Amino acid sequence: MDLPSLAVILQAALSPNPDQRKAAELSLTQFQYAPQHLVRLLQIIVDNSCDMAVRQVAAIHFKNFVAKNWSPHDPDEQHRIAEADKDMVRNHILVFVVQVPPLLRVQLGECLKTMIHADYPEQWPMLLDWVKHNLQQDQQIYGALFVLRILARKYEFKSDEERTPVYHIVEQTFPHLLNIFNKLVQIPNPPIEVADLIKLICKIFWSSIYLAVPTLLFDANVFNAWMILFLNVLERPVPSEGQPVDPDLRKSWGWWKVKKWTVHILNRLYSRFGDLKLQNPENRAFAQMFQKNYAGKILECHINLLNVIRVGGYLPDRVTNLLLQYLSNSVPKNSMYTLLQPRLDVLLFEIVFPLMCFNDNDQILWDEDPHEYVRKGYDIIEDLYSPRTASMDFVSELVRKRGKEILHKFIQFIVEIFRRYEEAAVEYKPYRQKDGALLAIGALCDKLKQTEPYKSELERMLVQHVFPEFSSPVGHLRAKAAWVAGQYAHISFSDQNNFRKALHSVVAGLRDPELPVRVDSVFALRSFVEACKDLNEIRPILPQLLDEFFKLMNEVENEDLVFTLETVVDKFGEEMAPYALGLCQNLAAAFWRCINSAEEADEEADDPGALAAVGCLRAISTILESVSRLPHLFVQVEPTLLPIMRKMLTSDGQEVYEEVLEIVSYMTFFSPTISLDMWSLWPIMTEALSDWAIDFFPNILVPLDNYISRGTAHFLSCKEPDYQQSLWSLISSLMADKNLEDNDIQPAPKLIQVVFQNCRGQIDHWVEPYLRITVERLHRTEKSYLKCLLLEVIADALYYNATLTLRILHALGVAAEIFNLWFQMLEQKKKSGVHANFKRENDKKVCCLGLTSLLALPADQLPSDALARVFRATLDLLVAYKEQVAENAKEEEFEDEDDMDGFETDDDEDDAEGSDKEMGLDADDVDEADSKRLRKLAAQAKMFRQDDDSDDDSDDDYSEDEELQSPIDEVDPFILFVDAIKVIQASDMSRFQNLTQTLDLNYQARAHAVAQHADQRRVEIEKEKLEKASAATAS
């Protein structure tokens, strides 16, 4: 396509007629890979005679095409741009990038970034020479700095050998930069363009020193030359002429940007070299030089700059924040603190404290946009820019490191503010100073709670100076009172009426006419709910409390609000049942609002809507957990939650995938039955797993397990869709994928085990395919933990049908190989003497059941020598299993005692029943079994993330899936073993005698002990059945 035709199509892409627009976009797509297309787009972008709107469309199209096609992410993907076109673009873009207007420069700058990251230095070796040459041409300096900034930024976060190219760049360009910098600072009455050049130099310097100081700067003379310039910029007043009046434009004005980047650089150097103890030998001399020659001078400059605030001058918030960060870092260092001390009173009481107080900008935001006021107050990103946060950090660091000298003086200052406030007439009360004083008291709560004499006075302080502000005529003081009360909710109140008053005042704050007061009250309420010893304080007002929550959730997207709701649900447990449906409906509605707002905010990582969305899903999980013993409620909430699960189990939900899967896990486990609607989620999850969600395989395993174990009949009978075929396709493709690491596919063998255990006798046709892919994967598995899981699949297959499994293993020609590996891994021990493999109770039990199933086979299937080997291995396993169960039961009992120590619970009905839990079989009712499953549900996913290669005694492979329910829970391995031996004895006495006579004394003793224990287990199991029957009758 020639240049005029391309310009016409780009013009049509701007047409208000949607058909013309669509046709133009289609043409651009069709011709985008044509030779010279990229070059012609660049020609249009830089053509001053062309319409600006057309140039802009060309620039956007150019940027998007370069981002996608310059260096394809997939190495196998075809390269769509001809090398000749790439050369042409590289040769011209460097010149054009500074000639085009700023609007287009931004787009070309993004292209340059893509190209430099892909091509430098290998495909673009001349780039650095171009930069050096143009740094020496006065008319080309801006372009050279612009490109050098992108080049340096490529290496900003690189470390070690990846960072090496930046040292060469520094050696080649920094002498020129220093020369340019020197000339720029000497220009009298410099125009704003000079600020733009200095800012670029600062950014280049920042990227070059961010992770490590280049060797060139270790030269004291070179480094000193740079520091003289930075200190010059730092000390020099910002020109008053040309400063914008608008606050947003003013803080972004070039000269303030220069000041910000200068402070940024000096702070970075100080944080990197402020602590001599942290330096390696080669850096220590440099650090000592920096401390001796510059750290104190920078501190003095920073304090002088902050003094501007004291006299009513202007400093951008970000600059103030950075200056205070430097001061906070100086507090712990004696040499720096000595310099700070003489100016500390002025700094603390006339600069820092006023920054903590409510100000004019706060009032404007409070009045005009309370939602933005709330957002800024709870946004951690805002903290990076906030002078108030930096002031609180400075005071906290002072008190923490210099407490004896500072705390008393500072508290006296706060008390004096309280006194003046109390004594002043209403119209003269220093409301804003009181706000700052309350903020200080809240910020210092950890120190004050543990330091006498303040610790003893906290309750009186709250009653005298905080509680009265709950009814203040000033909104921001009502909000601050709620926040401070929340900070101190956990102290021991000598008078419970004071706790009660604070709680009720905070609850009343939920109905305050001012939104920020309501939000701060919710935040504080969480602490009061956690601290509340008598839930009767809250129980009567629970319905209205929830109503206020829902109203607030309709107004704001705030994750702290959801955290408080979670705390309430957690505290009241099953008492939330009457509200469960309403809670889930409101949380679901809030979730959709948050998702929509996150999409509108261009999916920024720090968007409060995205964070609150995660919180909503977590709160739903907490509600489902609290009503887990009320299955009918799951039926009621399912229609509300189903749309969320359907949508968010696709790639749209990657940011909340774990939270959604947890909800699916609860719904598939605790519902009375798994509905067809819930079954419709199966293909969504399996498709995601095949496509992009491999990292979530451990989480997806949980609901898939639930589908198979709780919906076995449907899993086996349904043909549209065919779930058996679906599972096979998924597992076989994952286990055959050579690009997946051992750790990635650990849940796959576990799923095969779930099928064998739950579908016993009903899936004979699947045994051979599953065994085949298990053996194939075993042959190329390196991690011993995955080997164990794959061998357990074979053990489960033997338990499923030993004759069939053995026949298949022989047909595959691997029977001897598999059993040799299995016995070898069973015997393998670490240096410490503990077993290296099959470490969990469940591993040992599965192996026991598999091996025991072999014992009952006739002699033509299991020869005598094999029988003896299996018999001994099973005995060893049973003894190890018995010991581990006993040890775990002791640990669990000890943990239970630990958990109960010092706590009172409202539902203490789970008293120890004295039943013998040595073998891990539960003697309690079904509800407790569900309760245990519930506690483990969220932890299930962790069971597949173990790393078993370390040779230590920290049982890394031991996971919390021991109490997960499966059909083999009801099978006692000792009884199964003894019964199998009895079958041999009854069917082939000579075979039995040969087996027992070949045993040495050690194994004879083990066999006798196991037989005794089996008898004991029969008695215990019978007793447990009677107790369960009795409990069921009683209920």
C-alpha cells in the first residue's frame, strides 16, 4: 500500500461512521504485515504536513504493532517484520523521536523501549555510539538524553551479570553527562527546557545506580563532581517565575520534578550506603566516604528545605515525603542523630506535627469528594506520596529508637494540645491540632501500650480525650475518635462500661451523616469485635449492624469494610445462618460493582475495587465456612454465587482464581448433593487447566475430588458431557506434556487415586490407560515425591483389582521394574535414619492396602518368593504407620491443649471422649468429621507443593491432607492385612506354612504384634459404631 492510500485509510479510521471505521480497521489489519508498512506508518507520523489526528492514529497503530511483533514472546512464533524494515525503522526513529510533538513522542518512546529491550546490544550495536555522538551536539542533546534514559532503564532492575552492559554505558556516557550537567546549572535564569534536560540526566543517573553503583563512580573525584551538582540543585531555590497556580500542574512542573529526582537519588544512595555494617568489603570504603563527606550535608539541606513549610512556603507532597524518609533513616545512626538533635524541637513541633494535622486540602476533599477522601486515606500507594504518613513514620522511628529522650517530651506536647483544646471556647477550639494529636496517639499505640506510666493511663486518656469527640460537631474529629478507639480496643479496660461505651459509639458512627466517619467506624469496629469477650454486647444489634454494612458496601469499595464483615462472621459462626443468604447476595452485588470499577480503572494493580473484590470473595468463603453444618443454606445461596463462579473460573478471573476455587470447593463439599448447575463448572475448570491455569492445579484438584467422591454416580453415568473421558483427556495430556515440571503435575496422580478409590469395581476399562500413562511418567520423573505419588497410583490400582492390575503391569513389561523400585523406595532412609519416602500417614496406608491386596492372590499370580517379599514389606509399613499415627495423635493432642490455653470458647462441646485415637480413626460424630474436613479444605492445595530433596528431618512432605475424606478412611489396614493372611491360611495351608517358616524372629514378632493390634482395632471400631449410633439416636 502506497503512502497516500495509507493516509486515506488512517483518516477513515477516524470517521464518525462506524461502517467506514470498521472497513478502515479491517484494511489496516490486512496490510499490517506487508513489506514497508511499518516504514510508511513512521513516515506519516513524522510528516508535519499531515493532519495531526491522522498522525496520532498512525502512531498508536505503529506502537501496538511494534509491541506485538517486533520481538514475538513465543520463540516458535514466526517473525513478521522483515529485517530490512527493522533496519530502516531503527535508523530513522532516533532522529524523529525528538522532532515530533510531545503527544506523538510518547508513542514513539514506547516503541523505542520495545526495540531497545529486544535489540540492544546484539542487533543494535551502534546505538550507544549514536547516543555519545549526539550528546556532544548542542542541538541534539535532548534526543540523546531521551534515548539514553530508555537505554539505562532497561538495566535498572537487572542484577549481577545481567547488569554488566550498564557499566559500559556509564563509562561511555557519564563524562559527557557531567559536562552537560555542569553547563546547565550555570545558566542564569534558566528556561523550563533546562529543567527537562536536568530531569532526564537525573533519571539516567537513578537507573544506573538503583541496584549497584557503577565502578566509574567509585572514583572519589568523579563522584564528588556529581554530588556537587546534586547538592547545588537541592539547595538552589526553585524559580518563582512560571510556576503554575493550579496545584496539580504545580507539583508536576519541571523544576519541582528536578527537585524530586535529586532528593530521590540522594535518598537512594543513603539507603544503600547508610549502614556500614551491611556493606561488602569493596563497597565499605565508598560507604565510609559517603557517610563522612555527604550524608550530613544532605541532612542539613533536607532540613532547610523542610523549613519552607514552617514559613508557609510550598513543597510538593512527594518531595516532603522523601525528605522525611531521609530523616527517619537518619534517626538510628548516632552520627546523624547528633546533627539532627539541635534542630529536633523545631522540626518535630513546628514542621512534622503540623503535617499530621487536618488541613485545608483535607477539608476541601472532605466537603467536595468524600469518596476520594476515603480512598486516599486507605490507599497504600498514597502512603508513598503522603507527607502525613511520612510524618507518622518519623515520629514512630524517633520514639522507637530514641524513646527515652523523645517520648516524654512528645507526649507532654500532645497533652498540652489536649489541655488547650479543653479550655478553649467552642468557637476557638483548635480542632485541627486535636486531630493531629489524636493521630499521633493512635500511631504510637504499640509503644504506649507497653510503656509505663502511659500504659496505666490509656483508659483514662480514651475516656477524657477521645470519647467526647464521638459527638463532636466536627466530622473529621468524629472519624479520628473512631479510628483511635479501634487502635486501643484490645487494652484491658478496668471498667467494662468504658469498653461498652466505645463499642456503642463506634457502632453509632456507622450511621453518621459523613461518609468518612462511617468508614473509619467500620475499620474500628473490626478491632472491637476481635476484642469483645461477651458477644451479647453485639448480638442484639447484629441485624442493624449488617444493614449498615450493606448500605456502606453500596457506597464504597473498601477492603477494610469487607475485613470487618469477615471478622463478624467468623466471631458469630453458625449464628450467622439467618443472615447467610442476605450476606452472600450483598457481597455478590458488591463483588460485581468492584469488578466493573476495576475494569473502568484500566485494571490498575492498586485499584481499590480490585482489592475489595478479592475481599468480597474471601468474605463469602468465611460465611460458607461458618454455616458448613447447615447444608440447606448452600442450596439457597447457589443461584447467587453461580454467576460469579461461571464468569470467574474463566481467564477473566485470573486475579481472583484461588478465592473462586475455594468457594467452588465449599459448594461441592457441603451442599446436600452436587446440582447439575454446579456440574456445569467442571468443563470450565478443566479447559482452564488445559489452557492457562496449570499454576492453580492444586486448587482445582479440590473441587474435582469433590465431584468424583460426592457425585460418583453422576460422574460414572453421565455421557453428555462424558466426565470420565474429560478427566482422562486432561490427565493424560498433562502427564504426557514434557514441558511441565514434576511439581506442576503432582495433583494429576492424586486425581487418578481419587477415581480408583471412589469407583472401585466400576471402571475396569480405565485401569490400563491410567496405569500406562503413570508408568510412562514414572520413567522420566526426577522428584522422589512425584515418584511416590505415581507408585501410590499403582498401589490404589492393586487395591481396586489386584489380578487386573498385575496382568496389565506384566503386559506392559514393567512388573518387576515397578516392584523393585517400590521396595527400594520403601527401604530408602535419610542419613538421620528416618524414611526418605512415603512420609505421610496416607502414603503409608495406600501402600499397605495395595501390597495387602497382592497377598490374597493365588500362587500362579504371586510366586512364593514374591509373596514373602510383599509380606515383609507390608509388615514394615504397618509398624511404621502405627508409630506415625500414634505420634501424630500425641502432637494433635498437644496442639489442642495449646490452642485451648488461655482461651474461652462459646462452643466447647467437643470435649475429649477418651476414645483411643491411636490409629487415627475418629470416634466423634459425622459433624466433627465434616468440621475437620472444613478446617483442612483451604490447606488441601498445599499438599502438592512439597520439595522432598533435602536430607533433613523437617518432614517437608508431610501435608495436611491426612484427614481428607476418602473411601479408604473406613478401611483399617491392620484388619485388612490379618484377613488377607487368613485367606491364605484357609485356601492354601502349605503356602501359609512356607511363608511363616521363612520369617526370622524379628518378622515373626512384628506379625504377632500386628495381629494383636488388628484384634484391638476390631473392638475399637465396633465401639465407635455403637457410640455413633447412640449419638444419632439421641439427636
